[in-house]
Amino acid sequence: MSEPTAEGLKRYPATAGYNVDLASSIPCVCTSTCLVRCAGECGCEACSVQFTTFCETSGRLSALVSTSNAEEEALDAYRRVEVAEPPVIIRRGRFDGR
């Protein structure tokens, strides 16, 4: 199991860089080049779980199954800062916005 990166520690400060939404903690391995609301494109399983949770709770399960525009629309909704809050785990602690 890998360790959280420095960016992961910023994204999940309250849990020492881990997404603890599942039974086992997942380290955030994001880099400084990741978007604020990373959906796991960088290979980060912690952020992928956050995006999956968003899709489930927002009724966008179709985004998890490859269809024409479903994933693109879900990513857009996930990243729309003006209408979407950061993932719950990020709101628990301070996050500097990178």
C-alpha cells in the first residue's frame, strides 16, 4: 500500500492524507497538477472513490457506465465550483485550493 503524497495530505488533512469513506483507508496520491476536484484521472483511488460517491448520491450512476456524454456531464457537475462544494472529506479540514 502506498503512502499519501504531500498533495494528498493537503486534500485530506483531517485524516492524514487518507480517504476514509470505505472500510479500508485509501491514500490520496494526487500531485500539484491535479484539479481541485480530482476525479481520479491521475490514478488516485481516493479521489476516484470521491467521484464515484458523488455520482451515486447525485443520481448520476450512468456516468459510471460508459455512455455517450454521461461521464463528461458528471465530471462537469462534479467540478462546477460555483454550484458544487468540495467533497465532504475536504470540507472537514483546511484546503488551500490547489
